[in-house]
Amino acid sequence: MNDVQARELAAAFDPEALGREFYEDPYPTYCALREFDPVHRCPDGSFFLTRYAHLDRIYRDRDNYSSDKKAAFGPKFGIGTPLYQHHTTSLVFNDAPYHTRVRRSIVSALSPSVLLALAPRISGLVDGLLDRIEGLQRFDLIADYAAAIPVEVIGNLLGLPHEDRGSLRHWSLAILGALEPRLTAGQQAAGDAAVRDFSVYLDAHIRERRRRSPGDTDLLDRLLQERQLSEAELIQNCIFLLNAGHETTTNLIGNGLHLLLSTGCLTRLREQPQLIGSTVEECLRYESSNQLGNRLVVRPVNLEGVELAPGAYLTLCIGAANRDPAAFNEPERFDMTRNPNRHLAFGAGGHACAGMSVARLEAQIAILKMAQRFPELRLDGAAERAGRARFRGFRSLPAVTGAGTFRPG
């Protein structure tokens, strides 16, 4: 693509009118925007930002930018709808002091001791999935593996009965699907229904939990003990925890395995397992699970000569920023040993993802164990993208284990 074509591509960009080609590979578009129109005014009057320096600054600036989305979600979902009530109660779409209070409760509940105890349980879960996959030979890396792990992990953290977890992924996909730049009537209806059903389910679960003796066995117990959240806040932020910990972690594991298989790097990881930490960080940078964030301008600011007035709505393109050559050497190259790697996959500053340690732990265990268990693992068939701009991942990723298996230790 020459400069003229890139300029035209950037000028015509509309996040509410994306085609299949974009969903398959958005990075040429992001490159054009980053180079020629880094503060792009969209047809609806909002702004789409693609440079690392801008995003990093905005994420850390609580004076000039707000995470409160009530003004944006009112017109999008309708004030009072279940989707509006959920997303305007979730900590991620709020400012201090509410955000600080809720985040403190969650971070406190996800203490180092909780994470330490979580690792062997995740390992056991992953081993069980791999045992099942070994019997299948041909399987789907998403449905049979990547999607199954975070639902179980978050379900365990919240103490949800195992037999009830079949609905969790369906609810989560419907609620998160409504956050796409363009909302259809079908997405709205599905999202509202999911919030209603999930809220009713959690209300009953929490009431039952309150009736038993106080414990300290899981995340929900700890949140109940802290007594910092109202009943509505507790329900909606439990929904948020499942959503945030489910879809993005599914995508991280799926995107990571696809990258390692398609680049031939899975063999290297098997031979050098000590690289799993930096490998997961590079997967987060190169194919960010969460590609888009948002902020609202609260004071007049100037970016790249563009005046942004209070009330301006910003979309922060994490996927573009994480491939910015001004921040990363050879950003289009997947490098398992990249160091430093200050990606923005989890945001930055006070709004950095509260569950990032859990996501990293899940991905490291899931990717390394898959690499070690099946030396001849390979993709087998057409990969199917999920067709989302905000949450980048696969709907289906067919694979075969090959003839050989290896059980370390």
C-alpha cells in the first residue's frame, strides 16, 4: 500500500462500518491511521486514537479524561435498560471514588496467596482438558480448550456450582457483544436478556452464600466480607468479573496458540519453557485480546493539533498502539524474547486491569502445557475469526494433535 492509498484508507475509516477484511486483519488500517491521521474524527463526531504515546498519556491522566460512560451509554443502550445498568455499574466504566472503592475490593480479594493457591487448580483443569483432547485427536482450540479454561477459573473464584456454568459463556458473549462500535437490535435484545438472567442467577447465589457461615474460600467470600459493595454493585461487578476474565482470556490463549503455531515458535517454546513469561507478553502485544478502550474528554486538550472539547468521546485503539514503531522496535515482528515490552493490553495507570495476574497465569499454564503435551500439534482447517473489533479472537480454530504426545515429569 502506497502513501496515497494509506491516506485514503485512513480518511475513510468508520468504526461503525467495518468489513470482513478488517476483521481478518485490522493492522494495515491501524498503520495508516497511526501514520496519517492519529487523531481521526469519525463520522459520528467521536475520535479514534492510534498512537502509543497518546494512549499511554490518556490512560494515566485522570484530570483531563474520564472513564465514566453514562453520557455515551445512555443513547447507545437506553437509560434504565439492563445493559445500561450493568455497564454503568461496572468499575471499568467509572471514575474515582466509585472505581477506587470497587477496584480496591477486587484487588484485595485477588491477593498473592489466592493466586498462589490458584496455580495448581488451573494446572489440574488444563491437564484434564488435555486428557480429553488426546482422545479426540482432532479438536477445536477454542471450544475444546481456550474457552473452557477461564469459565472454569472464574466460576471457581466465585464459587459457582459446576453444573450451572453452561450458561456463563453465552451470557458473557451476549453482554460483551453489545460493546461493539455498531449495536444491532439483535445484540441489544440478547445483551439485555443476558444481564437480566445473569443478575437473577447471581442474586439467588449470593443470597444462599450469605445464609451459610462466613468463609474465606473464594473471591465472592472475600468480597462479601469486605462489605464495601451494595447488593446491586456486587451483582453487576461479579458479572463484570466473569465477562472481563472470560472473553479476553479466551482470546489471549487462542490468539497465542495460533501465533505460535503459525510462526513455528511453538517448538522453540517447548525447548525453552523458561520463555513462557515473555512469550505471553508478546502475544498480548502482537494480538491484543482487547483492542479498543474509551475515554471522555472533561477539559479542553490538544492532540496533534486537534482541539478536543469537553464531552468529546475517544476510542483508544490498543491494537494500533501496541504496534507503534515509536514505542516498539520492529513492531510487526513477533518476538518471544522481546524486552522491554511495555504493551498496553491491560491498559495503564489506575485503570489497569484488576485481573491481569489471573489472565497471565491462565495463559502461561495453558499455552506451555499444550506445547509440551503435543509435540506434533498443528492447525487443521480454516480458522474462523469472531468478527469483533473490540475483542479480537477466534470463533473456531481447528487443530490436530498428531501422533505423538509427551508427558513431562
